[in-house]
Amino acid sequence: MTVDADTATSSRTSAAGAGWERCGGPGRWRDDVPVGGKPLSWLRPSTLWQARNDIVAHRLHDPVDAMRMDWVALSRARARENGSGADFVLRLGDAETVSLLVAGDTGEGDASQYAVVPGLLSQSAGVAATIICSDVIYPAGGVGDYRDKFYRPYRALRMPILAIPGNHDWYDGLHGFMSQMCGIEGAVTAPRVRGIRGSLARALWRPPAVTTELDVEHMRRLRSAPEQLLAPPQPGPYWALDAGPLRFVAIDTGIAGTLDADQGEWLRRVSHQDGRPKVLLTGKPLYVNNEHHPCAIAGGGTVDDVVRNAGANYVAAIGGDIHNYQRYPVTLPDGRCVQYIVSGGGGAFMHATHQIPKVDLEGTGEHEFRCYPLRGDSLARYSRMYDQKFTGGRGPLRLTPGEAATYMAELLGLDPTRKQRVELSRRARRAGRIIQPAPAQRGFQRFVSEAFDWNTPPLFKSFLRLDASPQEMRVRCFGVSGCAGTEDAPPVEDELTIRW
């Protein structure tokens, strides 16, 4: 049954809506977390070693473009064999309306992922499919991890799931993703590259994880109902989906956040060959943390050039990778508005929002910007973690939600979102000065955010529901605190309607 989440109190209106008060403890989802499984830790040497392809790609040589083209060649060969078409365009029914769920960066496999599932189920009535937007599996996309990080958590979701890979899925050379999401087995290897750096990169590049056919068969049974399967299957790492009045265009940005030339040509083609409104889905957001990242295409041009082209008719661009929710309504020089959305709160640790500066980008500003968690709630949550880690929970670094909201409002010259300005003590101001700039978003963030991961409410996870008709698309961001009182009625943290 779908619960009307529009009546739930959000974090923008009360501290209880954020999960700070009247939480009732973790919901029923806690019982579904795999018994004996350890929360994912990015400080374990074994985890860092599994994810070494990130360092290889950024410091030595990035083989992703060449490997992706090999995977796409296998995908096109299968498409020719089964007659499904080689341009990677799928069709989802013939109805004039469509509803989809979008969850980004899901695959941690611990409490923070499973806590989102009740919310997804509560909003699943009438939904045609779910899309995972980046990082299906942490830490390194291994095929064996799909059991507890994909099949098991979503076994009750009675609809197909499509996905686009994130950088973590590429740490396995995309083998796990292509076999489980696309049904394509292969042995794509990193190309040989001349020189010492190339040889070292090839030697260090992580080979794909191995599991038995019996294990794969058993895990696939968890999502084997006819309504859960997509026919034909997802064609490859990038694809387009015609659903109702919309075309969704999903791209693979690899590890470094770029597109190879062949994919860029495909993107331009599918964006201009169909006149209906379009939504881009990408593993790396184009606008995030008050920065514009156009996403380069090999050979020239950027993804955002395509999105901004009036002939392509894009109305929104949704990206994962950053584990929170952000929205930037950008008015283009020709007067059109494109909604640039970050939706990466589907299950992994939370990236801070309290280090997002006051938004002042061309075409958009702070008065139009939205984020979840609110900056003050983000600062309050991190202050609890810092206080626990460094003072044993004695309190000198701990900020209440009211104190954190007031501190952020003064720092950025804004009004507190919940209108809860409080008098800041000398201790609270000192705690704010220490915690707000402390590593949480950049620099040492790759260790600190993960080290400060938590699996108890408030969790500040989120997902999207898109409802499109021939006239408009309604976009809602549902917040997930993990609290028992709201797990079946997640509050709407942001809502907009795009009309065409």
C-alpha cells in the first residue's frame, strides 16, 4: 500500500521530521540487515586494496574508455543476434504516463542501504521501474557482492531495476555489472600501454572477482519473478529508455567522470533523434557543491553542451556519486530552465552538505538551491561523530540541531531553514569553528567521511519518485531517517513540477 508521504513532516519544518526527536528507534528494516555482516569500512587495508583501480586510473593510466568500448562491442553483437536493435534504446510500455523510482549510490550492503528499502516499497505502487544511478556495488563492484547488496535488499521490489555504473563498479573492470545488470559474460581486459607507467598500471589493475555459477544462480533467484525482469535485458553500461512521454538517457562516466568518443557520438544521436522531453542520468553530477562540472567527451565538447542544446529538449539532469541530495534550477541564456539534481543518498555513507558554500552560480542562486540534509542538520550529525571519536562523547564538540542551524546561518548570511535561531554559547561557537571546516567533503574526505559512517538514525538517506504525464513531470525527493515512525511514510524533502 502506498502511504501518502506528502502529509509527513519534513526536516524543513521540524527537528522531528529530520529524525532528531520522536524517532522511536530503527524501523523494521533493521531485522532485514544480513546477520553477521560487518558495516563497510573504508579504513580496512583490504578494502583500500580492492579499490586500488581508482588510484591506478587517476595516477598512472585510465583504461576505462578502451574497456568500455570492448564491452559495448559485446553488447552490440548480442543485440544483433537477438534482433533487439544495436542503438541501446529500450521501450517501457505504451502508456501515456509513467512513474519511476531513482536511487543513487546504493550498494553498501549494511544498515544504511536496507533502511531505504521500506520507503521505496511504500512508493512503489504504479511504478514501472527503479533506476540505480551510480555505484551499484561497494567497494569494488564484485559479482559475489550482488547477493546482499542488490538481489537481497530489493527482492520485494516487484518491478525491473535498471542501472548505470559508478566509479566503484569499474573497480572490477565492470565485469560484475555487465554480468548481473546486462547478462553479458566476457573477459574484457585492460589494454597494454607502452612505457613504465602503462606497464605498472596494467600490473596493478585489479582483476575481476570470481564466484561460482551455482552462487550466481542462487542469488538471481531472489529477484526472478516475471515482473522483476526486464525483457529485453538492459543492453549495456549506457542506454536510453522511452517511457511514457519521456526519454531517459543514461550515460557511463567511468572512474574519471568522462565519456569516450563513441559514447559521446551515441549521446548526441539519441538526444536529437527524438523530440520528446528528456532526462539525463549520469554517474557524475553536472552541478554539485556549488560547482559546475560539464563532463568532457573525448574528441571535444561536453555532456552539458548536449543538455543545454535546445534541440535536445532536456528538462533535467540527475547524477549520483555524491551521497546526498542537491538541486540547482539553472536558467539558461535562452530562458529555458534545466533542473540539475544530485541524487546519491540511496544507501551509502552520507557526504556532508554543511561545506557547500552559499550558491552563486551563473543562472542559479542560493534562494533557488535545495539540499538534504539541511546544512545545519549535516553539521549537527557530524559534530556528534567528531565528539564521539575525539572526546568519548563528553560533549565539547557536540552541537544541537538548533545550534548547528544558527551557526550555518550566521556563517553564510542566511536565515535558519526551520527558523530556529538560538543563542550560541562560546563552546558552541568554538565547536562550529572546529567542525564546519573539518574534513568531510574534500581532501582527506575519502577516509574521514567513510570512517565517520553511521548506521543509526537519523541517517539522512533519500530517493526520488518521478511521475510524468503528457503535460508535466512531478519530481519528489523522499527523505529517509531510518526512524520507525516514518519508514512507511517517508517525508517529502523537496518537490517540483516541470511543465512542457
